[in-house]
Amino acid sequence: MMPIEEAVLLSFLVVSATAVCIMRRMLGSMIIFASFGIVMSLVWILLASPDLAITEAAVGTGISGILFFVVLKRIGIMEEEHRREREEKSQVELKAGPDRRSFYYLYNAFSALFCLCFILVLLMAVSHLPPFGDPANPTNNELTQRYIEQGLEETGAINIVAGVLLDYRAFDTYGESLVLFTAVAAILLLLHNAGPLDAFDAFLLEMEEPRTNVILQTTASVLVAMIMIFGFYVIFFGHLGPGGGFSGGAILGSSLALYASAYGTRRARFFTYAIFRRIIACSLFFYAIAKGYSIFTGANHISSGIALGTPGRLFSAGLILPLNIAVGLIVASTLYVIYILFSREEFH
């Protein structure tokens, strides 16, 4: 039988997901969406997946929530909703009698009681976690032991973290990449208000003013190439040492943002909206098809024909290297898009 706290958390997920879709106010939907991410983090903890819990809390709630909040602020939806809410409230107060006011007081009291009960449920869920520092944490130590003892033989990656993220739990990483793509897609949809998306090239509308900062341009001309080389190094050698697609992609995205800041996006025509779409689509499709093929052949005990190579060499570890490249391109592209979208002073 499912424990009471798990049943309550899962019920909250269903209710909050429905509320996000039917909520009239965008700000309210965003707050409920953030609450969904927090509760989902607790569910992942109860399912013994702390890495997914951290990712959900950081990306699903933190970064995505901040991005949505900034977007709503920049496009004026929050001010419009506040204005409409004040008008509706003033009209209701004029028409409402004593009974209606009593209903509002009762509604506020019930809302406060519900929040208090929800906090108590969360505290109960946290209290069931194993104590910090217990040598038996986590309770499924045999999985960690397998990763350490047989990871090199089964994945061919010297970096155990890369083997876990892009082999044992590769579709979890694919989901995290989809989170970044979904966030950018939502921002583009919210910011775009004229014509089809194909005609909306925010890359060329951004920062078109001429750049005359000699110090910034000189510094960027020296650093951008070095940062890009380091980013590619982190991606390509992620299965041999610390690094990988996420960290290397973040470095590449930072180098593109530095170049755009120094010279403007008019000079950065090598990265347009059309190129962004192709990179994201090709990377996501390649990741899904390649790993889907690997899992299908492995589950049916069929030889995949993908050699692990010699551990320690660049072209080794099977699919981990190309998957790292795909993830790095996704991360770099999304970070650059987010930067240029939020660097504009006026949306068209």
C-alpha cells in the first residue's frame, strides 16, 4: 500500500498540473508550476534519485521559474494582470454585501489552513529521509557499487560520472536536455507577437547598434577563441576526465555571449535562428535515435555493433562521445538564445 505522504504528493502533482493549464492568470500559473517542481523534487528523493531531485529543483523550479518571471515582466503581462485584478476587486467590493465579504474572509482562512497542512506534509516527507551522515545512505548501495566496479568494463568511459549520465541513465540526461529546449521554446512563444516564428529572427533584431568599446572588443578577440577551444576540449574529453556536454556547452554558450556583447549579433551571422533550429532538432533526434537503438539491442540481447574501443583513448566509450557532443550543442545553443533574448531593451 502506498504511504500517505506519497499519495498526497502524487495527488498534488496531478492537481497542480491541471491548475497550470486552466489558471487564468499567467503569474498564478507560474507560481503553481514552481510548486510542481518543488514537490517533484521530493518525489525523486523518495524514489532514491537525488541527482534528478537536484536537477528538478535547480532547472525545473529555479532557472525555469526565473526565466518565466522575467519574460512575464518584460512583456508587461504582470502589470496588465495587476491592473485588471485591481479593477475587478474594486468592482466586487462595490457590489459585495456583508455575506460576500464573509465568504472572502472564509476563503482566505481556508487557503491559509491548506498551505499550513501542505507544509506539514512536506515536513513529514523530509522526516522520513535517512539521517545525514548515516553510513547506510543511500539504501541501495549495490547500484553505486556496480557503477564503480563494472562501469569501465560496461561503458568504456574512464569518467564514471559520464558513464552514468550518458549510458546507464542516458534518457534522464535526454530529459534534462529537453527541459532546456522547452524553456527556450516557451520564451520564444511568449516574446513573439507578430507573424509566424519563421519570420521572427531575434538573433538579427538583437543588439544591432554599432559597438565602439575598443577594450571589450580587444579582450573578446583574444578570449573568445581560447574559451571556445576549451569548451570543445571539455566536451570531447568528457568521457576521459571531468567535463562533458553540460559543462562544455555552458562554456561554448558563454563564449558566444561574449562575442555578441563585444561585436553585436550583426557580426554573429554564423549563428542565426535557422541554424539554432537545425542544431537543436538534429541533436535531439540523434540522441533519441542513437540511445533508443542501443537500449533496444541491449534489451533484446542483440549485438549493437558499437565498439567501446580502448579506454583512455579519444574515440572510445561507444556512444558517450557523440552523445556528449549532442548535449554540448544543445546547451550552448539554448544559453546563447536566452542571453540575446533577454539582452534586448525592446521586444518587437
